[in-house]
Amino acid sequence: MAWRSCSALWRLTGGGGRWPHSLQQRCGFKKASKKPESRKAEEELSPAHTEPPEAAVQRRTPPPHWEQQAPPSPPRAFGRLVRPFLFTVGFTGCSFGAAAVWQYESLKSRVQGYFDEIRTDWLDKVRPQKRGDLRKEVNHWWNSLSEGQRTVTGIIAVNAAVFLCWRVPSLQRSMVKYFTSNPASKTLCSPMLLSTFSHFSFFHMAANMYVLWSFSSSAVSMLGREQFMAVYLSAGVVSSFVSYVGKMATGRFGPSLGASGAIMTILAVVCTKMPEAKLAIIFLPMFTFTAANALKAIVAMDTAGLVLGWKFFDHAAHLGGALFGMFSSWFYCGRTGRFS
């Protein structure tokens, strides 16, 4: 949810092509209509030969200009949040319910897997080993990863696939409709989840996936694989809903996309449980700071950005993810004792 302004998406696409009419309305710009007098004068001065209607429309269409969209009235604006709120509550409940079932099934499979592992080890000793077996090398690499790294590998793969879909011109309209969240859009619920896996910029995706990979081992060891997935997916929807509320309250509408809100939840879970852990920035490894101070600085920066109206990041989504992460840490640590 880090990138939120329509102008950022316009610059990243190079400014080429025309946006769908619905996105033009959501992003707050419209095509300027020509005056009747100028149109009549143009017809008088035009050459005698005729052009196809499509070419004439394309020639007369001026480039879109940006203008601030007027926020709707408060009752109408916040009334649009009823369906997203119900979707957030329902999806979060289903996620944790499915995680409980998955956790139970995993416990059963581990018991069966223990006996299968003994049988596999015995067969490996009996039958001759193949040299240069690619499948064996892949299995060896996969088994060398931690449980958290194996868990987030699928998430990273989905993000990479969605990133490639953004490069397909024929999919642009569908990607904007379903993989960017915007409270002014007609499609409100499904983008709250799908936009969590959506990145238009490669640097944006690489930075988010690096942070997710770095904190995955600690987070999965605390929550467990099943609960980690429930927290991550629910965090994406919760942060999107908080972003909706922030945009409705401030009247600054625009599409948002990215996994930053969900990653902020994972970051907050780890930093809340291990406040004295030492962290560093990848480009400045010589400067270290505690996890607690890092979380405080991020929350303070996003709060300032939300109050001051900074538009480069979706600060409301970041704050929503951080608060949901703190709540998840308290829930698992204070109520279930998972962390202790």
C-alpha cells in the first residue's frame, strides 16, 4: 500500500496511452470539451477529404489534466464503507478459522510424516543414488530454508506474477480495477486483498519482499505457519480498510497498491515481541538501532505523513498495519501464550 497517488502511476507508465474512463473519474481528471465556436471554425478550416471517426476522435482528444476531486458529503462517503467493513470482518474471521483447521490437519500430517520419513531414509540407503539429480538438488535447497522462508516463498512468487501482469498492455484495465484499492472505485471489496500482492514498480516490490524475507523466520517461529498466513492476509485487508477510512476522512482519493500494510503488521509483531533486537538498514549497515525504536520511528513518520497530507506513501495503510500487528502480538502473547 505504499504507492497511492494517481500521478505516480501516470509517471511510471510513461504517460502513454489513455486511462479507462472510470479511472479518469476516480483519479480526479476529465477531458476538456471544446467550445462549439472552435469546433465550427475547425470544420470550416478542415480539408475536404474525410477521416475515419476513430481517427478524428483521437486527433481531437486533448491530453488529460489533473484536478483535485471534490470529496463527497460525509454521510454518502462513509456509507460506502459499510460493505468494506463487513468484508474486512468476514474475511478476517474466515482466515483465522481456516488457519485453525489447517493447523489441526498439519498436526495429523506431521505424525504420518514421521513414519514416512523413516521409510524414505531406509529406501535411500538401499537404492543407489543418482549423480547430478536436479530434483535432489532442489529438494536440498528447499530443505535448507527455514520454515518462515519456505512460507513466504509462495507469497513472493504471487507478487512476482502480478508484477509481470502489469507489463501486459491488454491487462491494464483489469489490473487497475481489481489490483488497486480506491474507495471512489465501483469495485471496493476484492481489491482490498488483491492490491496487497500488486506492485507496479520493481524497486517497490523488491524492497517489500526483502523486508518480508528478512522477518519471515522470526515471525513464523512466533506465530506458526498457519497463523502467520492468517495474520498476513488479514493484515492486507485491514490496512486497506484503514486506507479507505483515511481517504474518506481527508478527501484525498487515489489508487493504492503494495504489500507494505501487511508487512508493517509482520514488522510490528516482531518488534513488539523482541524490542531489544538490533536492526540495520541494508544500505547503511554501520548504523544499528533497536526494534522498538524502529517501530516508534515508523509509526511517528506515518502519523506525521497522515496529518500533514504527504501523498507519496499511503500512511493510513501503514498505521493500520502497525496497529493490527501490535494487537496480534498482544493477542498471541497475552492470551494464548504462544510467544512464551
